[in-house]
Amino acid sequence: MMRREIFHSVSIGLRSAWSKYATPFQRMMGITLAVLITGEVILARAVHLGGLSQLLSAWPGLLLLIGALCYCMWRSFPKLIDTCLLAIWAVLITNTLSLLIQIAGRSPCPLIDQTLVSMDARVHFSTIYIMHLVARVPPVKAGLAVAYALLSPFIIAAILIPTLRGRSDAARRYVLGIVIAAILTAALSAIWPAAGPWTTQDFRPTKAQAGVAAYLIRLKSSGPVDLDMNDAGIVSFPSFHVVLAILSAMALGTIRSLRVWVWALAGLICISAITTGWHYGIDILGGIILAI
């Protein structure tokens, strides 16, 4: 009898909390993801992109977040509820948009690396020149490499910190901004696909860069291809790395004490996209414009 009463009280508490937090934003995100997932599954089959079961690898973490959300609703921790909800959307969005980018990679449009390097040359810009310049100062090169790798924790911070500091609106705008930017990025990369500067300039690609280029070539082939979440970063123009860095700084910049630091990090990440050899200069400009 006592167990039934406990279960009943917990159920009432969860329903009450859910009715309170089922805001227009949550409903909009649910509808958006449902539309994206349905459309992506149809498109993936149409372009013969298989291996969609890889997307299920996110479910253990997602279930953990759902469990944390239920506990926070039961115990009535408002800020943590918002944090859990945004983290859940982030996990779902990451996998959904990654699939969208790879579907875009199946477009029949040819690679435009030569066009991008020519556009850089018109303004006297060269990725390899910047790389060689930075290589003369090893501490700077190492620091920029670290900055490039800091994007993932930067994204997580942009979701969690504003929410925990009572600025949930900034975090929600950030998540919605990522969705819009990723859709636009996928459309642009489908029309103007490119691998990266190592295909047009005389420097050896890293293992990750070579893997991305090889995967993009496979996606451009006419035969069926299996999804590859490890080499999913196939977009050169515009730089989605830059887009995410700027959007993250916008979200974290709503906290005055962090503003200078987060914009400085965003700037370093944008520069590092060049110094690590991942992008052309026009890619960075495209990413900045898209983020704005």
C-alpha cells in the first residue's frame, strides 16, 4: 500500500512539473526534431546512406539525462530541470544534425577546393603561409592547437553555465541558433562542398584530416555508403567550427564576468581553424557571417 502511495505521489509530482516546463520552446524543439529526423531518414534511404544504427550510441547518455531530469522534477530543482532539458536537446540535436551534414555530403556537386583557394589568393591570403608563420613560434602553435580542441567543452559550458546562472533564455537561443546554423551549413556544403586546404596546398594532412577527406570522397561515390560518425566533420565552407565558437561566446557573453574571456577564446578558436590547417580563409569569413 505504501509503495502504491509513493508511486502515485511521484507520478503526480512529475506530471505537475512537466506541465510547468512543457514551454513553447520545448514543444517547438520536439516538433523540429521530429520533422528533421523523419526527413533525414527518408533522405538517407534515398541517397543510399546506411548504418543509421550508429546513431543509437547516444542512447545510454540520453537515458541517464532523462533519469536525472525525472529526479530533478520530483525534487523540484528548477535550474537543474532547465539544465537537463537543454542537455537532452543538445544530445538529440548533435546526432540529428550530424546525420544531416553527411546526407548533404552525398550531393552530386563537385568539390570546389580550387575555387576556395583562388578566392583566398585574390585577397593575398594563404592557409599554408599562416601555418608556417605560426610554426616559427612553437608555444603559439601549441596554444592554438589547444584552443581548437577546446570547442567541445566550450559548447557544453554555453549550455550549462547560462542556465545555472539563471539565464536560460540565452541557452535556449543558443540551442535554437545551432539548429538554424546547421541546417544552413548543410545546404551550403551540399551546393559548395570542399575537403580542405591540404588538398590544394603543399602540406601533409593529419590523420584526422586525411580521414575526413577520404570519407567525403566515399560520400561522393555513386555506390551505397555507411554512416561514419568518427569522420563526420566534412564541412569546409562555411566553417561550422567558427559558427559554434561564436554562438558559444554569444551565449556565455550574457554573463558579464565571462564576456572578455569567452570572446577571447572564440577568437583563438577562429584563428586556430586556420593554423591547424583545417580551413581556408574564406571558410572562416563564411562561418562568421553565418553565425551573425
